[in-house]
Amino acid sequence: MQQQPLEVQDLKPKAPPSPPTVTADLNRSLSLLQRILLATDGTVTDLIALITGEPIRVKRLEQWIRKETPPEKLACEHSVELLTRKILLSGPSKNYLYAESLFVFERLSPAIQRQLLTTDRPIGLMWKEERLESYREIIEQKIEPCPEIAAHFDLDESAPFASRTYIVHRLHKPLGAITEKWPLSFFRNSVTAGAG
């Protein structure tokens, strides 16, 4: 009786899938600053302040907490309190970026929970001050019109926006998902004041 060869399995860990990216053709049409904003895993508020040379503040548009079943990407097995937050990052006279976030409220520290409910501070700065070790997984990047927010930037409803969505992970659990959008006409130039 002939022995069958043993099947060898590859036990090396597989690399995580690459984040979805805008197409190569479109990527070539983006400025270096736009590509940095799409790909960064740092605090966008600090980046925009650096690019524009302006102090950046948060303008809260809407915020609410609701107990519900979260999307699958937030990895919850039951209904939880979800904090939805819609904001603009603005300079003294211009809005630069729109962000919409969805957080699993119980996974945030008590200090951050309190600040989110009582202040208009950027969450990235709160995490930075708390020295929160986290990982941002970009799950989507795209260019599309955003008629629902175009007026915040004094643009026509058909104006294209760059956007990215990422999941913030801490201790192997998602804290939340954040989508950031800005007009494609912004951040086209080299690093100069105004960045428009």
C-alpha cells in the first residue's frame, strides 16, 4: 500500500487586506496634500491646522445617543448606546472638513464620554491627550458629490468631495467609525495658507 504524501499547510500569518483605495488614475489627479489626508492615520485636525496655518475648531452640527443594534463593522453582539456626531472642522472664516462619526459609547473612557457630551473638541485631540493607543483601519476612500453637505462649503450640490471612512480599534475592539469629507477643490496646492 502506497503512502499518500502529507499535505503541508502554510501556517504563516496572512497579511491583512490592503485598504480600498481610489483608483490609480484618480490618485494621480490628487495633490500630495489630498493623498496625505486620504491615507493618514494621524489626527486630521492637526494636519489641517499645519496645512492652512490657521487655528482649527470644531463646529458641532448634530449629536445624539441612541440605543440600537450597530452596524456589523463595530463588532457588537447586541444593542448598545451609540453616539452619532456630525461636525465641521473650521478655520476663522472657512469650513475645511465635514466628519460624521458613530461610536460605541461604552467603549470610550468616562473622560472622553463627558467631553463628547459637553464640549466641541475634536475627538482626535481627546485621544491624543489621553495617550490612547489605537489603530485606524481605512475601509473606504472615494470621490463623489455630497449634496447634503455642499452648502457648508459654499459649493454647488454637484461639487465633488474626497472622503474616507475608517474604523478606530483599541484593545482588539472597534471604538467607532468615522467618515471625513472635504471638497475636492480644497488642498490642491502645496503647503500654503488657505489651502484652498
